[in-house]
Amino acid sequence: MNRKVVCFAFLGILVAAGLAAGLYYYYVVLPSAPAVQILNFMRSADQVELVYRHEFWSGNDGHMHEEKQIITDRAAIEELVSDIELKPKMMSECRHLQSMVFRRGHEKMDVSICDYCFDVYFGHAVERFHMPPKLYSRFMKYSAAYEKETGRKMTLGFEPAP
């Protein structure tokens, strides 16, 4: 009788360990692989375009205005993307008016952003992450500096036509 209990206990431990390893792989290792590749690409980018969009509405008609700020300074790019973590999320119905374009040589990675989303379009693949708060605050800092430098209002989102 004791031999059966020991065998079942050992079998239960093996099953639990296998299940734990499988769950770890599924929830930690698999999601982090694209995130690591994306972070490496961002950190090695030669150029980052910060794109600010405004949508103006008058009645049923609207039009989009776009401003771009290009960063080529290595130190500024490092400061922008340093110390961030990408956490996967499900698709949401956010309407992103802001974006970032990371370029390295002939390769590019488009990132559509809002205060909640960080959606990466790399080739034909789409990876969705929660917006890293540090990155969004840095993006907003660049937006405010660009607004001050150019004198143009970088209102994020919708506004009525002037």
C-alpha cells in the first residue's frame, strides 16, 4: 500500500512540474521572444520619427494634419527607449493618432501608440503591448519641446476645426 501512495505522489509531482514548466514557457518565454527582438531593434535604431497627428472636424468633414520630429542623435534615442519593458496585451479598439517609426539602415519598424497601447508593425507581423509609462512620458516630453520650439500646438487627439 505504501508503495502505491509513493508512486502516485511521485507521478503527481512529475505532472505538476511538467505543467508548471509548460505554463512558464507559454506565458513567459514565448511572449518575451518578440519583445526582446523589438527592444533590440529600438535600441539599435539609427533614426526615430515621432509623428504627431491632429484630426480637425467641421460638421461631417474632417481632415488630418501630421507633424514629424526626427531624432538621429544616438544619446537621445538611447534615452528615449532605455529602461522600458514590453508587456503583451490583447487587441483594443483605441484610435491611435500618434506613432513612432524606428529606422535601422533600410529596415523600419512602425509603432502606433496612445497612453494605453504600444502596437508594433514589423513587416507583416503585428505585436501588441501595453504602453510603457516611461516611454509615453518621454514621448510627451518631446511633444511639449517640439510645440515650444515650433510654436505649433501639438494637441493630441480630436479638436473642432478652427
